[in-house]
Amino acid sequence: MDRVSLSILGLSTSQSQMGAYALILQEEGGRARIPIVIGATEAQSIAIALEGLKPPRPLTHDLFLDLSNAYGIALLEVEINKIEEGVFYSQLTFKNNGNKVFIDARTSDAVALAIRFNAPIYATKAVLDKAGIVMDIELPEDSSQTKELPKKISKKTLISNLEKELKTAIEQENYEEASRIQKELAELKASDE
């Protein structure tokens, strides 16, 4: 099966869904980009890993990394292998005691883990053909415009968006969701200390 190597171009707020984010993956050596709409929690986890921040207590993806390291499990690669009705599907390839193990995962979780394990990210050619957006403009690598596309999410923006989601959850009397968001906010704010 033909596939292409991808790198993370950045995160931006989603233009299509309120409270969601767009993870932008870029074809290495090419002009195609794959935008994937993800939730605030996954965006936070990806942003923290990209910025090299270390929360005082491990987030879920950090815990997964720690557990894998404790048992000698390595993430070899992530492959985005399918898209159906706008939903991306991924497969994680792990190695443990010389055996390869394949596990299905949400693409947002797969990317969050790939960053932490320093594992490569691939997409099948079929996914790239179906979901890839080819940039028609050529910008030089050192162009200041290149650095601004897309805008990366700052920690301040993540906190602001989570606070809005918390307010909405409370107004809707969804206290379980409000509690989850409060915990995320506390962990994110504590990573500054």
C-alpha cells in the first residue's frame, strides 16, 4: 500500500466547529495538507507536547508513554489509514519483545502519542487523495508568511477556550463535563508553576 510521510504543521482554531481545533498535517516534501478537526482535550495534549511543557502530573498521553516505557513497549509508527464521512481512522504499530502489535486509535490520540514517542506519522495515499488540500501558492521556506500559516494555539488561548467550555457546561447543568474541564484547566495552569 502506498503511503506518504507527514509532519505536524500546527494547530489552529476550527473555522467550522465552535470549541474545536484543526490539526494540520503536511506531506513531507510535498504541498498537500490534511486538516483534521479535533477536540479541545486532544488539542491541549498535542500543544503541550509540541511546546515541550511538562505538567506537574502526567496527562493521559504522558501516562501511556510512562506505562509503555516501564514495560518496554515502543511505538514504531502511526498510520492514518482511512477516512469515512469526515472521520479519520488510524493504526498504531507497537513493538514489544520483538513482536509487532497493531491497535486502532483516534487520529488525535495517535498524533499525541506519536509526538511523545517521537514516532513517524504516515497516511495512505488514498487518505491523502481524499482529504488532502494542495496549496496552490508557493512560499519560500524563510518567508514570514509561511510561519503564520496556520496560527499555532497558545497556552493562553487554550485556557481561554476551556474556560468558555466550562461556563457553557455549567449553564447547561452538565456537571460531569464541567468537572472534567475544571481538572484540565487546573493541570494546564499548574504547568506554568
